[in-house]
Amino acid sequence: MKYLRNYSTDPHFNMAFDEFCLEQLKADEPVFYLWQNRPSVIIGLNQSAYAEVNLPFLREKGIVLARRVTGGGAVYHDLQNLNYTITGRIRDLESDYPAYVETMARALRVLGVPAEVSGRNDILVEGRKCSGYAKRISKDRLMIHGTLMFDVDLDTLTQVLATPGSKLSAAGVSSVRSRVANLKEYLPQFRDIQAFQAALQALLAGDDGEIRLTEAQVAQIEADAAAKYRTWEWIYGHSPIAAFRVNRKFACGSIEAAFSLKAGCIDGLRFSGDFLGNLPPDRIATALQGCRFTRDDILEALRNQPVRDCFDAMTPEELANFLCTN
């Protein structure tokens, strides 16, 4: 296959790169590229950022959150994970799609990995997941992209995808947790992921040549990343409806907040508990209706509200932190 090179490790740029190659890179034969992301969680098109990801852990560790244009579940990337993308024309989805996936599994087998394509959207090795993939069609073009876990930090992977216990339910697609395996276990001949990438690149490319993007095309991808993939509206606002319940004990008593989110904004909120206050909390709930679900936006909406009167001695900062437990 002909190939591109993408040296970026910026998840938002790389999501835009994929979409550009699917929709605007016109090639008469399949094209592939291998790429990496710095530590990040990539959620599927139809997933709730709030329901699928441990957002407090991401903020604490400086891990990037991004949303892709394909379906499926949330995945963790770091620099010990190698991603692949294959794009091409699609005349018959049912015959072409499995062939694209089998190309990658076959290359892994040549390198010594007993890889098999599963019935859903995984590549397995001895019953454990080493790769997850997803697809998208645009007109007569198909894109398949996926992960290849070489030596991923499995502890971090587990924590970023472990959502806090406050989650109740969410519309959209939930991630499927699987037993996973790092490919390094099966590839002792490679000293690092760069050596693995070089070998896989040579296998997939064969004698075919490289396609180079122009400076104008790269600039267009960067513009798309800024206008879409880095925005709150895409990452959080695209989330489907989700429902949550959080509770905690404060000086004023126990407070439970049940709320729903729609398009990343508070769509409904109800307070209950044995807390003390001079005023009912309904006006607080009303003031937060339609507010974007970020600590800063909630805090700004609470600035002129009688928080201390509704919840004895509680500050707006405390209430904002409580609501944004997720």
C-alpha cells in the first residue's frame, strides 16, 4: 500500500488528520499511515465524555481528552501505543472492510504475533485484546483506524476508563472492558516501539511509494483541529444525554444532587438530603439550568445566588466542586 507519514502526537490534530484523509485525500488505491498520540483518552462519536471517562484523573495527570469521528468505545493512548489508519475506495463494504482489518492482523502474524480478528471490532492474541478498531464511510470512501498496544501503561489505562461511582446511566455507546495484552510480550526482537513501527511500516508498504501532503493541506488540517476537535462543543457538547447522582456530607448535612446532562449542559437538577438552609434549593437548580457542565461555568452561575442561605455556610466554590465530582 502507498503510505503517508504523520509525525504529530497531538490527539486533536490527529483526529483532524484522519477526517481529512477520509474526506479529501483522493487516491485510487488504499493508503495507510502509522501514528502516535501523547497520553490521551479518545472517546467514540456517540459516547458521553462524563459517563465513560474518569475526568478528575485526567485533569490531575494532564491527560488529553479527544473525540473521534468513528463509533465504538473509549480507548487510552500513550507513546507506547501505535495507531494505524487505512483509507481507500469502497465498492462493496461487506467484502472490503474485513479485508482491511485482516491486512493488519496478517502483518502482525508475519512479525510473530498469533493475531486473529474477532467477530466484533478487536484483534486478539491468545484471547486477549491487543487492538481495537473502528470505521467510517464518507461517500465512496472508507476509513478504518485502530490501536496496537505495544507496551501501554496498563495501570493508567485502567484508571482513566474507571468512571467515578456517581454515574447512573447514559445514552449512547458504553465502552466494553476487555482483557488486554501488550504486543511487546510477543515481539522480543524489537528493542522499542520505534523498531516495531519500522518493521510494520516496511511490511505494509512493500515496494509502494509515499504520498506527501502539501503545506496547504497540513494547514487545513490544523485549522480543522482548532475549529472542531479542540473545542468544548465537540469534546463535551457532543455528548448524548447522561444522568448522574452525587452525594456527600457537609457541615450543613448530607446533600444529594441528581441531575441530567444534554449536549454537555445541565438539563435538569434536583437536590435532596438532610441538609439545613433558610431557603429552598430550587432557585439554585433553576439558575443552573442550561449551564455548561464545567466547574468554571457553574461557579460563575452561582456567584449571585444565595448558596449560603440554601445550604448553611456553604460557599459557591464548594457547591461547584461538589457538582463537578465527575
